[in-house]
Amino acid sequence: MIGTVGRKSNQVRLRVIHHTDSDTLERHVHQFALEHSILNTDEWPSYNHVQRTHSTVQHGRKEWARDNEGDGIREVHTNTIEGLWTTLRNFLRIFRGVHKTYLSQYVAICEFSINLKCVSVLFVELLVANTHSFYT
């Protein structure tokens, strides 16, 4: 799994991937993050080749958040995406197991609901319309 969340846009992109190598991560970041974006990640080495301004928290050194600017605000952290993984796990838990063939579709529904911010009549209509077009 890989995920991206915009701190200003609050838009989320969650994807099922087969490898977390540098090529895969770079493609994902370049597709879903604007050029001027600041990338905040953990110390996973595959992020080192991504062409974005990049700050890293080092969980291996017990660092969870850092104040880079000295203004008292710990702006470098991965708490937002870590929280989204909890949201995804809770979403998937109700299905009591999802076959890997369909996992990306469940993840897409979760992403859609996070970006929509609430389950509304519009959400259900769009979900049904997209499901219908998927099977026809």
C-alpha cells in the first residue's frame, strides 16, 4: 500500500502496489503531488530518489515529529497518513477479509469516502453508478 495526503487540499490517494521500490514510489509521488510540494516521509530509503523537497522523520531513532523552522510547530511528521492507515484498516475490518483480487476496489471506495468527507445520497448514487459501469 502507498498513500498520499495533501495537507492543504486534504485530498487522499491510496493505492495497492506490489513493490515499494524507488521507481514505484517516485511514480506515485510525481503523479499525485504537485511539483512545489514538500514530501514528509519516514526513513524508508526508496523515497531518496523522489524529485521533491523532502523531509524525513526517523522512526528508528524514536523521532515522530520535528520542528524544522524553530517556530515551535512540528511540521515534519507522518501522523496524517498513519491515521489514514487506521481509517483504512477499520473500513476493511467490517468485511472480515478481502480477497487480494478485489483489494484495490475496496481501497478505492475507502479513498472516495475519505475525500467526500461523509456518506451522503450523492456518495451512494456515485458508488452505484460506478459499480454499474464497472460490471457492464
